[in-house]
Amino acid sequence: MSEGGGLIAVTGVTGGIGGRVAARLEARGVRFRGVARDLSRVPAIAGLEAVQMGRDGYRDQAALTEALGGCETLLLVSAAEGEQRVVDHAHAIRAAADAGVARIVYTSFLGADPDASFTFAQDHYATEQLIRESGMAWTFLRDSQYLDFLPLLVGEDGVIRGPAGEGRCAWVARDDVADAAAAVLADPGAHDGKVYDLTGPEAHTLTWAAEQLSAVTGREITFKNQTVQGAYEARYPLDRPDWELDGWVTSYVAIGTGEMDVVSDAVSTLTGHAPVGLRDWLEANPEAWAQLKA
């Protein structure tokens, strides 16, 4: 039996957030529909109804409108990072409105603001504004940087490099984000108009994070601060588009400016359990850092 009433649509069910949320909704007995571009990649979840939204993703507005038909609430998992991400989101929001969806729960980013240092946070702010202007009810889940990605920041030489200085971040696990999202979706109307900052339990520097990685891997891992210009110059040989380079570099800048130095109790309040910290997460997920072992 559904806790929250009307049918819920969950996008991104083949991804790291949407798939986790889908599994939690099924466990709660919440009635929902998974929406994906590729049905062959939809996780095997008992009773999951999955529909295809079109191979062009959110830009296939007609197919997405049809997929959302009869749904009251949409969990809009942010599209893959890209130069036209806000355009993708605009199509999804219009599709939801055309389908008669009453509310959108959107996975945004901590500190979403037009003047945010992190360029992708600017995109999230623009998306939030489109949702506010749509006339639908809304809830924004503003995630901190994902704790799960920290091991991926380590270079082959065991060094994390970026212009973060002594800034702090309260990295959050995607499992905790999914728990919080499922709690909101279980009774979505109770969270209309709410903004939740989803963070880990404590904010720490990248120097501290490197020390924790060293302790579990048995290998010396360090953090080396860079200037913004130095960070760009070090990444130019990767031959990536400008928007991607900007996102990489400014994700560190946002830590260095203090914009990520936020610790919220939202995960605890919504889920009834404390968010996991980096050291506990590393010990529970050795596969995430196996490539870093000495």
C-alpha cells in the first residue's frame, strides 16, 4: 500500500540516485513508476512498473509527457552534466506540467545560486527557478558533493589536486540522499515548498579526507592545493570541453570559498538516522577504493 497516495514517477532509475530511490520506495510499499531511456538497464525490483521516455532523454518531451501520464508527483533526478543541462531540465518540467503532474521533487545542489562558484550549482539554481515558475508544487533536495566520489579524486600518484585550500565540505553518501528522497516521496505533500540541504555529519578539509584514505588503503595519499589558473593548466591536456573543465575546477573552488562548509540535520530529520561519515563509509565500502590500495 502506498504511504503517500497518488502515483509517483521516478526518473533516472538506471542511475546511482534514481535506482537507489526506486529500491527504497519498493521496500516501503510506495506506488511508483520508473522512467528510463533504456528499459534493458532498469534494475530488477519486484513490482516495478517501468516506462520509456525516449532515447533523447528529457529532450523527447512528447514521450516523457506520455510516460508521466497519471502521475501526481515526479522525482526529477538531475540530468547528466552537460553544456545544455538546463535546457534538458526545461523540457522535463514542461513535460510534467503537460502531463498534469502536481508537484516536482528535484535533486538540486547545495548552495544553488546564480552567483555560486561551482558552475553546475548555477545550473541547479536556474532549474529551481523554472520549477518555481511552472505553477507546480515543489521540494528541492540540495545535495552536498557526493562522498562516494572522493576516492575518484585521487590521481595515479596518490595526490588529490585542486584549488580548495583549507576549505571544508560535508560530503554526503548517495545512500543517505536516497533515504531522504524516499522519505519525502512517501508523503510528498507534507514537504511542498521545502528546501532540504542534504549533507554528511561533519565538514572537513581535503587534507583530512586524504588522511582517511591513507588510513584505509595503507598508501600515502595527500592533497595538494592549486591556484585556479594552475588547476586549469593541469587539466588542459585532457582535452575536455570548456563547460566540463569549468565544472571540475570550480567544484574545488566552492570548497575553498567556504560555500560547501554547511552541515545540516536534514538527513537525520527526514530518515531517522544520522548520515554516514567518510571514515565509516570507507570501511563499509572497500570496493570503492580498492584501486587505490598500496
